[in-house]
Amino acid sequence: MLRKFKLLISLSILFITLSQAQQVNSVKHPDWSRNLSIYEVNTRQYTPEGTFQAFDSHIQQLKDLGVGIVWFMPINPIGQKNRKGSLGSYYSVKDYKAVNPEFGTLADFKETVKEIHKMGMYVIIDWVANHTAWDNVWVTEHPDFYTKDSLGSFMPPVADWHDVIDLNYDNKELWKYMIDAMKYWVQECDIDGFRCDVAGMVPLEFWKAARTELDKVKAVFMLAEAEGPDLHEAFDMTYSWELLHLMNDVAQEKKGAQSLRDYFEKEKNKYPVDAYRMRFTTNHDENSWNGTVFERMGEAVETFDAFTCVIRGMPLVYSGQEAGLNKRLNFFDKDTIEWKDSKYRILYSGLLHEKEKNKALWNGEEGGGMIPVEASSGDVIAFVRQKDNDKMYAVFNLSSKSVKTELESNLIRGEYINLLSGKETKIKSREWIELKPWTYRILITK
């Protein structure tokens, strides 16, 4: 009787959790976003020149890599007052309707957008709505747009962010100006959306209003730098920070593969079924402040890079990651990326191109779920993703030791091609495989 009671309680909790998740409505995604990946461009560090024109010579390489969405870190002029470093932070915006002269001109950026569009890719820009530079044009024209301290002085949103000052969204006039500035870039440069900095620090109602107005111009794609499920009422995609931290812990053997299984189960119940989650092993913040992927993940880097490309969600590649970037890029000063041949370019090219054509790997509810495959080793995560006639079967050894594991499921039966080696194989509903430390196998149906 006690077991039955506990089961009823557990089912009730699960039902409540599922009901709460369903109450959050996901936005209507642009049709073109369903099978894409995303790439973050650090314009300052991308080339020795650090300009849009210099970046243009890399666009073909991004197309060859399989990139779908090109995200530029903030392109606006950077404030001089209280600037950090010699060049300042991209996220200290001096003018929302202008281009950073270090990168080039408005005409240069328009040409870059056109070239990316010609390649069949899309463009989003970083948008800093929570705060501005101390010398933003609004400081003198609209001082009432800002939060003030008890003495009536401007104040940073966070003490360490002393190069910026906080905007006050209680002032609805600010909403009009901010949305107007966002619409400017869509109308003037034909960009396809925004990555919104610290989105959780800005009221959700503002983002919903902004999304409504932007969609009247064109169907935009919106990425929130936050991971609250409610943000999917305004945003297509949110960050999966928690997953990144878990992957770091597994790579450092502070936690095991079970922590990732638990995470995916929780996420499935927490987010709308059509919500996009962004998967990544690094980005500009992680690289500059918390260490390179090699510092954080060591021998597990390639494994987790591949992992982020085949689990549910949209994979992110940060500038230089495909070249095996192994240094912390300076955030406030010039620090050019070293471009070189790397196995990571081959890895990403194979995985991102497969995502484009394999429906099982598509984003949101248009793709296949992650159906666990029972493994005898607790260090192994195995799963199948399937949609229509497309199927992928992946196995990852998430440990620093070799493992031999039995895998069993009727779903794994079939004829496959190893995505990375091209070797054909036939699998029954039960198999034994041996995996070296931090290795993996990704199979797709023929």
C-alpha cells in the first residue's frame, strides 16, 4: 500500500511538472531555422584587421563548415567613459543606431549581410537592452531612461560592470525607443534576428512586445542569453548553461554520466516541446573568463563537441573553435585568432552538414527526441533519434577509462554508416562494443 501511495505521489508531481511546462507557449519559429546550427563571430579578434570587410573572406569557409546562422557580437560603437581596457567591451553601447567605426561602416555591414544571405545563411546581431555606455546618446537626451541611486546618480546594473549604466524598464517610453532601434537594423540591413544579452534582466513583457513588433517587419529569430522556460514566450532559443556546467564536471570527473541523463529528463519536463535549446562547449564568456575548452574539458573536448551536435538542440560554434582555438582571447584588447588546419574543422563539417539534411537531428518538435538505449556500463550514454525515415544511433564513453558495454534495444537494429569514418555496419537489437576513454560512435541509417 505504501509503495502504491508513493507511486501516486510521484505521478502527481510529474503531472504537475508536465502541466507547468505545457503552460509556457513556445513562439512560432521561422521555418528556415529548423535544421540550422549557429556560429558566433568575434569581429575584433577574427582577423588582423578586425573589420567586416576582412571577415567577408571567411564567409565561404563558414558555409563549407555547415553553419546556418551567423551571430555577430555587438557591432555598435563602444563607450569611451569608464572604458575597460584599450578597446572597451562590446557590451558598452554608445549608440544603438550606429556601427563601431573600428569594424567599418554601415555600408560595409550591409554588404557582409548580403554576402551571408547569398550563401543561404542567416544573420543575427547581439543586442544589449539591459544597459548602455555612460556616454550613450540617451544619457543627455533621455536621462529618465536610466535607473538612479538614492542620490539621483546613474548606476551600473552589477558592481563589476562599472563601464555601463542600468536602464529602467519601468519607463514605457524607453520600450518605444528600444524597439524602434531594433527594428532599424531589421529594416535597414535586413538582418534576421537578435541574440539578446542578459535577457533575464529585462522584463519578459518587453521582449514579448519587441518580438511582436519585429515579426511585423519579417519573421525574426531570437536567442536569449538566459535559460528560463518562460522566455520561450518571446524567444526561439535559450542557453543551456546548466548542461555546460555539467559537461565540465563530467570531463573533470567530478560527476558521472548519470548527471547528464538526469538533466535531459528534467529538461524534457521543464521546457515546451518545441523550444530550441542552444548547446555549446564554449562561447565568448566561457573562453575569456572561465578558460578554453581544453582547460575545462581536457581529453574530453572532442567528445563533448560531438555530443552537443547530436543531442536535442542547436549546436553553437564559437570563433576559432573549428581551428582548435586553445587560448583565452582578451576581451577588452586586440588578440587575433590563429587560423590553422584542425581535426575540429572536419568534425564540425561532418556533424553540421548532417544536421541540415537528417530530420532526426532537426530543432524543436520537427526533430526526433532522444530515446535512451540501455547500456550495461554506467559511464556510457547511448540514444537513438528518429524522425520519418531518418535515424541516428549514438554511443558516448564519458569517462577516462576504456569500457566494454552491452547495448540493447529493438530501436538499434538496422544498417548504418559511421558518420565520421564512412564505414558501413549492421547492428542487431543487442551488441557488445568496446570504447576507449572519451570516445564515441555516431551511426546514421543508410
